[in-house]
Amino acid sequence: MKLKLTAIVLALSGTAAFAGPTCNVPQEKWMKEADFKAQMEKQGYQIKTFKVSKGQCYEIYGFDKAGKKVEIYFDPATGAELERK
């Protein structure tokens, strides 16, 4: 029983490691979604999915200019890349 409990605690604590970054930017300062997407496409990204993450960052799933699959989080105000998975 003790082993099971330890495994459950470790499993639950490990899920936080998979969460993306948190962006603490007021929404009125966010870049317009259309402008952000256009900026990313100019840089060669093919966006398959765009969303606002649970941490209130812009998040894209798609491909970079080399055709490599990407999942990237961005600051919604500046468009700066924060984390790539």
C-alpha cells in the first residue's frame, strides 16, 4: 500500500513538469492574434493549431521552416518565444 501511495504522489507531482509557462500580461497589452500569426508565418512557421494556453500564453502547434514538428509557447504581448517542446 505504501508503495502504491508513493507511486501516485510521484505521478501527480510529475504532471506539473509538463505544464507550459505562465504569462502575466494584461489582455489589453496582448498582440492581436491575427498579427501574431502573420508574424510567425513570415518566420516560416506553418501553424496547424493556435490557442491560448492555461498559463495565458500564446501556444502554437505546427511545423518550423525546416518542416520539423513544433510546440511553442510565446509571450502574448511581445511574441517572444518562451518555451519549445
